[in-house]
Amino acid sequence: HVQLVESGGGSEESGGSLKLSCVVGGNAFSTVCMSWFRQTPGKEREGVAAMHTKSSNTYYADSVKGRFTISRDLANSTLYLQMNSLKPEDTAMYYCAANVPIQLGAVKYCQTAREGTWGQGTQVTVS
């Protein structure tokens, strides 16, 4: 079983940067794919970025490509989302996820039979 705890959200001005962290607890070796989603009130949760844990290949939504970077620190069991050149439309609750299928453009990644896990979310507000 995996536990995910996000941090790093906050308020930032347009053009600024924030770095989100997601600490992976429990059986981290069971994760085959880690990802970030975001959601605003009244809208469906949308995929932002994903990483296959074995290959370290990364994938991004078109809306964040070139501005956001997903990465991980294996020694500290932490997943990151570096967000640069922030825009007001990036305002959302951001969620870390493990083994959850994610639609990025025309492709669905992280399709695994393993149990999916969500973090509690961290709010990002860009003004």
C-alpha cells in the first residue's frame, strides 16, 4: 500500500515559479507510474504530467509543456513538479497520484492493474 503527501503549494504572481513535492510512503516499489493532476471547482480533474518509474520517461499536457518539469529523488522517495512561468490558468488544486491512468493529449499513460492512490492535494493560486 502506498501513501502520498503533497506540499509546496501557495500563491504566486504570474510569471513566477513554485515547486510541488510529493513524498511517497509505504510500498513505494509497487509504483509503476507517478503523476500530477490538477482540478478547479466545477471541472474534471485533468492530467498535468507523468513519469514511468522504471524508464524515467516523462510526459506532459500540452498546456504545461516547456514550463513544468516532473522529476523524482529516489533517495528521499519524493516526486516533484517544478512549475515555471506560471499563468493564472494554472490556478488549481494539484494532486499527486501513483498508478492512476492519465490522459495527456491523445494518449493515455499509466494503464496498470495495480491499485491507484491519490494524495490529499495542495492548492496553487496564480494572480
